[in-house]
Amino acid sequence: MSTGIWLSVAITGGTMLILACVGLPFLIIARNGQRLLATGIPAQAVVESMGDTGMTVNGQPVVAFVLGVRLEGGQAYRVTHRQSLPRIPMGVVAPGAVVPVKVDPQRPERVRIDWAAWRPMPA
């Protein structure tokens, strides 16, 4: 093989490795979030505060939430959570809003806002 072919193979391999190292964590986070939505314990959470992280995923802003989570029959506790905010609830979700969440039974500090189950509370 000529030097040019080896160089292009090395560049292609290096590029693929970099893309895998950058993209793989995002894929793992997305998969874990979907698993939590499917198997987590349903609960309600009050949005105590929220702030823009400056990041977007698929055109949706990633927001840092502080949530007051309450499991059925349990004490409320506070978690800090980052998740993308879909465009539909963007102007409605604010501090004080109640959102449905799914809680990891083994690690209650891991939550996921269930946007598919979210309905705005009437004023």
C-alpha cells in the first residue's frame, strides 16, 4: 500500500474514533432516559427554578431544573436535573409548575420529566 492510502486510513480511523468518543455519551444518556421513562416510578415534581445551560439538542434548549420531587406517600426531596425542553411547553413551564416525572427506584436522585404525560394546569 502506498503512503497516501495509509494516511487516509489513519485520518478516517482517527475521525471515527473522535466521533465515537463524542457521540457515544449522548447516545448512552438518551437510552438511559428512555429506559427511565419506561420503567421509572411515576411521581410529581414542582419546578423550583430553571435556567438555560446554553446547550441545545435537536434544536431544543437544555435546561437545568431544580425540582421538588414527591413520590406517592413519601417525603418531598430536591433534585437538580438537566433535560431538553420541548417547544410546546417552553412558554408555560416556569417555577411553580407541576410536572410529571419518572424516578429511578434504585437511585431516587435520577429523574426524568415525562413531557409526553405533561398537561398544563388550568389557571
